[in-house]
Amino acid sequence: MARPVPSPRRDRPRPRPRPRPQHSYEGFVEKRGPWDQVSRRVWAGLRGLTLAFYEQPRDCEPLEVLDLGELVAVWAKGEDLILQLRGQGQKVTLKAESWEAQEMWRGFILTMVEMKVPTDLALLPGHLFQLSEALREELDRRATSRPPASPSAPKPPLSPVPSCFFEVTRLEAEGLLERSVGRGNMVLRPGGHGQGVSVTTRQEMNGTVLLRHYRVNRVDQGYIIDVETQHRCSSLAEVVQYFVESSKGSLQPLHQEYSSRLEFVEMDGENAEETHRVCVPPRPAPTPQPRRLRALKPSPSPHRPALQSPGGPKGRPPFGAIPEKQTNMNDQDMVDELAKKLQLRRALIED
């Protein structure tokens, strides 16, 4: 009896490995987080606002991922690079293999967070060019990653921008509020999450500074404040009003400074077009300077000779002048002196 031919064994298709993301900057670092007892040598890779840590350079699955959108500050302390994230105790320490690598990490992190190349980096021109190229690629990636708007859906009208809206980053907004204590403690700024805006607030409680950042997402019919209980607003002015009323007035918007230029809209009578112009004040007329009078030298009178100094032009007494010693002698002294000389001459003749 013939044995049945076994069916060929079908191997299950192996899952393809997840492609490893392209990083703007990567390298070995010694990382220590807030819950780590000792530092651990890992491979770090930076892509946009994501800092991932791997076991080995060829690994695709990260061990841990940091969201740099929550970054508050970054600074170098000796051989360590310290990242301060939002939240109490959220501090991560990185130690690079060299001082140059540490400065590169600091430069790339600040570039991705602030979307501009810092100006206080101690790097060579080639390294600064590398940062500029990474910034350009990140701008292109963010522009292409946003979903395009549907052409059929009408765009909602843009609401007026409040005066407390500033074109600043997260760190710049915190510094702006710190310098403007007493004039306002809340600003609106462009959202780092793509759509909508962000709200940054600064308050002090028992000497401790409390900084908070809130997301305000743009939707078809207005805005949604991303908090525990989401609140919908029809305009940015209502967003500001919501924060003021919810905080019972403790949060106040920081308004921009007054304009230093006089601007107006002029109507062209012929074309009926409106033109925005800046008023240029007329230049003030130059103030006449007081005329300085020259001191006139007294000219010698024809009836009175010009006075000369007693010493003459070269310090000599004038011709015919009596010496000072003689002018101080009276007539009696002069007679006595002549009498002495006469007696002396007679004695010499008699001898």
C-alpha cells in the first residue's frame, strides 16, 4: 500500500522588521532619568521633537522616548547635559562622549524645539551648517506631514487675533512673562502641535513660579481648549475670556506695547482705493546757533602812545629808565653817597 505523500510545509511569513527612523542626530550617551539609580549607556537618536533611546545602534524598537514638546530648559553642567521637562522631578541627564558631542546635542535639541539655530553655540562653521540643513529638512517634513485641507470643504473665517498673541516659542513666551511681571501673566502663541494655538501662563505661589502650557486646537467651527473638560470657543477672544473667567481674574492677558508710529488709511479719490500709510513727522527746523562775538583788540590812539610792558619786548628796561634800586632811593641818601665818594677821591689825590 502506497503511503500518502505529505503536503509541503508552508512556512509562515515572517513579519518585516519595522524600518528604523532617520534621525537628525544620533550617538552613544550615558542617560540617567529621574527614576534611574545609575547612568546607562544607550544609543540616542533625535528626530523632530522625539528623542529616542535604543539598546544598540541597529535596533528599531526604542527603549524609551522623550517628548521634547514638554521641554522647559536645557543647559550644560560640567560634562552633563541636563534636560528639564515639564512636571516636578522630570529631569534627564545626558553625558556625551566628548565636549564637542555635548554641544552638538544641545544645539540640535534647541534647534528642533525653537525651530531656529541658536546663536550661543561654540561650534565650527561646518557644524552650524549641519544644524541649518537639519532645520530645513525638519521644516519640510512638518509641512508635508500635515494633512491637506479638503478642497470641497469651505474654510471657516479667521477670527481676529487678540492683542495678547505673540509670535514666540515656548521658551521665549516664558521669558516674556518673566520680564513682564505686573502687566499680565498669560499670552497666546503659535501652537507647536501643528493646528491651533497654545496658551502660556505664569503665576507665583509662595515664592514658587508655576508655568503652564495649554493646547487650543483649531476645528471647523472655532477652537477647542484641550483640558480635562474640553471647552469649545468660537473665537480666540473667547479663549482668552474663558481663561480669565475660569481663574476668577487671576489670569490676565499680556497686551502688546503701544505702537510707536502714527498709521492711517488714505482713500484715493480717483481709483477709490484704500492705502495704508505711515505718518512721517516733518523734520524740525534747525535751531540757529548764537553768533559769537570776537574780542576787539584796542588800537593805539594817535594822541596816546601804545603802552609797553616795563620789561620791554625782551625783558630789558627801556632806554633812559632808572633802575628799580635807584628809584627807591630818596635825595638825602644820594647826597650822602656822593659825599663819601668825594672824600675817598680827595684822600687818594693827597697821597
